[in-house]
Amino acid sequence: MTVPRFYLTTAIDYANGDPHLGHALEKIGADVIARYKRAAGCDVHFMIGMDEHGQKVAQTAAAQGADPQAFTDEIAERFLATWAKLGISHDQFIRTTTPHHKAGVQALIRRIAERNPDDFYEQSYRGLYCVGCEAFKQPNDIEDGRCTLHPTRVLEEVEERNWFFRLSRYADFLRAHITANPGFVQPSSRRNEILGLLDQGLEDVSASRARLSWAVPFPLPLSTGETQGTYVWFDALPNYLTGTGFPDGDWETRWPAQLHVIGKDITRFHVVIWPAMLQAAGLPLPEQVWAHGFVQLGGERFSKSAGVKLDLHEAIDRFGADAFRYVLLREVPFDGDGNFSWERFEERYTADLANALGNLASRAVAMVEKYRDSVVPSVSVPAEEADDHEDIAAYHAALDGARGWLLHEGLSAVSRQVARANEYTAAMAPWQLAKDPNAAASLDVVLASLIRRLARISVQLAPYMPVRCADLWRTIGGPGDVHDVGVAQLAALDAGGWRVQKGAPLFPRPESTPATPAP
């Protein structure tokens, strides 16, 4: 039996500062997808990395009196430490300053030039350049003389002779591909934006920059003999390909990628420029690009340059990495924008995790321990669990990619199961059944049902909260590791005979929140 492969990437992060909440949203979301796909039996390769070249990096390093390579080495270590703290399960961390990536970029450019000699041409150009975006800006990208994405930065008027890529040649191809493959650009709002952009017509784009020393050398010299630096997007986008080993070895066994997860502000680069480059090189296109929205603070996008920021490590440390992962994806829809606030963070943590899930687990384990000597009864499944299977189906539909990557909907489906289990506990009152010797069989059914539900919940939440769900699995006596339980096994999970073992609270209540007494 052939195991389906799943090559998943995120945008590589720009090496000019520390990771922020927007970076975290993308990496956590992609990590949930990677973990779910592994549990679904796929051969997953999950790649993240750093975009380390470009004028902005060089300027930031110079302002700190640092060598660009030493500067990016330090930034990369800080990003890696953050992703480790958040439990990001990447298989590969690519850096655009590595020799193999540089060679791969140059090989891709040469391949385009060899296959389509007219796709690169020389031209003198004058335009307004945003160092923050590392891109020339069109009039509709400018407001009050500033870039709409980096309003604190002054646009630079640049005039130089560069190599250009004939992007306009690929407009019809791109439109046909996007139209024939509706899933290529998702969510649909992003797809519609790109089709609108194509209707306006495409302009050719710069592929090299003069006076750019911190860059991959562009492999084609100008007619004057001048060698320029590769424009940062022609350096950054190929990372998804060079990460497979291109042009060496068995890179074709992994390419094309099944999914690129990116922010909506760089959709155009990934679904216009990148596929045009691949088509020009005669290479397959990625199967899908998913563009998530922004995390906002009080309605404003998090932005270092605009001064809208929040300390990421402080947010992680508030209730722990798993709780942060959960709350961020519960509050911010993965197909749009969402707000983050300290107040909402504590409310969601307390309601969903400390009170609902944490209290359910604590009570269920305590009652099995007290009434059945810690052994889960082996009994039939009550009819009250039937509705859970509808929510399990909704959970799969949110994470399997068929409708997109609606991670927030997956959490909503699990939250309904948690609420139903708590309602079942209150309705059946097992502490009352325990007082009646004639109700022993009914008590067995209730206790087994609660542990079985917790088992299914822990498997479903494991991609979101890998550490706490492993703890929960051990607490309810689950065999092995929760991460080795395939999501296809959810319906058949049977906890009969498991031995529970009480542990520390999964989600301690904040000190300001009064505890709910256990029965």
C-alpha cells in the first residue's frame, strides 16, 4: 500500500527582527495540519525557515553594527528557540544563506533562461520601492505617499538597470490554471482577489537589483558585464523547491508541494510570480496555496514597523504553550482576520480549558478511581454518544483539506463534544448512582462513556495541544502515545480495562478565577 505523501511549507520568515504573533499563528496552524496529516497516515514533510537576504536585512544589520551573516545567524537561533518552545514539529528548517539554496536558486534561473530565453531581459526602471515589502509599489499600493502595508516607511525612488522577468507573458496561463483548479488558491476570497488582479493585467517584475551585495549573485551578467544581486523574491520563493534538494538527488520524489501556508499579504507572490517561474522552468506547480489572515490587536494588524506589537514569549508563558496554541486558533479563524487580547485570552482559557475540559477530566478520573478502583468498566456504548460522531465528522471536514483548512471549526467541533460530556455528567449524576447498589450497571456505563469521550477528545486535540493531550491520554490510561493513534480509529476507540491515574491539573485555573468544587 502506497502511503500518501504530504509536503507542507510555510512562508520563510524575514530575518530582520524577533518572531511575533503573526509568525506564531502561521507556524502553529501549519503544525496542526502536519500533525493531523501524520495521524491520518500520510508521509509528512513539514518545512519552515528563514529568508535572510535583501536590503532590509542588510540595513538592519548595519544599524546594529553587525555583519549580515552573523546577524542572521543570531536571528535564526531566536526563531528556532521560539518554535521549539511552541512545539512546532517541523522536519526541516531551511535558510536562504546556505550554499545549496544559493546554488538551487541560480540553477532555477538558468533553467528558465535556457528553456525560455526571452523571459529575462534587461531594462532601465524607475519606481517607488518599499524596503519593508522588498518590492516596487504600484499606485494602488500607495496611500498618502506611503506603502499601505508599511505606512511608517518612506518609499525610495529607485532608478537602475536590471534583469526583468516577463511575468506578463504568463497572465493567460495563470488565469486558466486558477479557473480550472479552484482549490489552487484558497480561501475563495483570496482566489477572487487574484483573478481581479489578473483582469487588470500583469506587469513584468525585476529579477535582479544593482548595488545589492547581501544577495544570491544573479547568474546572468548584464550586457555591460555587471553582475547584480538576485531580487529577494526570486531568492525566497524557490526555497520550497531547493528544500527538496533541487537540482540534485531525488528532489522529484517530494516536489510538488501539496500545500504552501502563507499570510494573505504575500498571496500575489505565491500564486502569480512563483507559479509563473515554475511554468517558465517547466516544473510542476504546488497543489494549493492557503492564505491565512492577520492577527489584530484592538482592530490593528500586528506590525513591528507601526508599533503595534505584543511580547510573544509573555503570551506563551501566561498559561503555557499548549494553551496559547489552543486560544490563538480558537480566536483567530484560519481563513480570515481575528483579534487577540489579554482579556479574551484569559476568558477563553478559563472557560474552555480550565473549567470545561480540565474539570471534565479531573472529575471523570476521580470517579473511576473512587468507584471502580481506577479500572474503566468494559460495557456497551450509550445512545447519548451518537451526537459525538457527527461532531467527529465535522472535525475531519475542518482539517482534512477537502473544504480548506478551517482549524477554528475543528476546535468548535471538539468544544461541542466537551460540552456534551459535561452535560451528560450533570444529567446522569454518577455520584448519586454510586449510592445505589442497584445502579451499578448504570454507573459502569456512565464512567466508561466519560473516559471513552475523553479518549476521543484527546486524540482530536493532540494536533493543537500536543503536550497536554499526551498528559491527558496517560491520565485516562490510554496505551502508548496519543500521537500514534490514527484519527481513523476515533469511532472504534474502546477504553474498557484502561487504568486511570490521577495527575496534576491539566489546566490550572487562574488565581482570579474561583474553583468549581468537584462532586
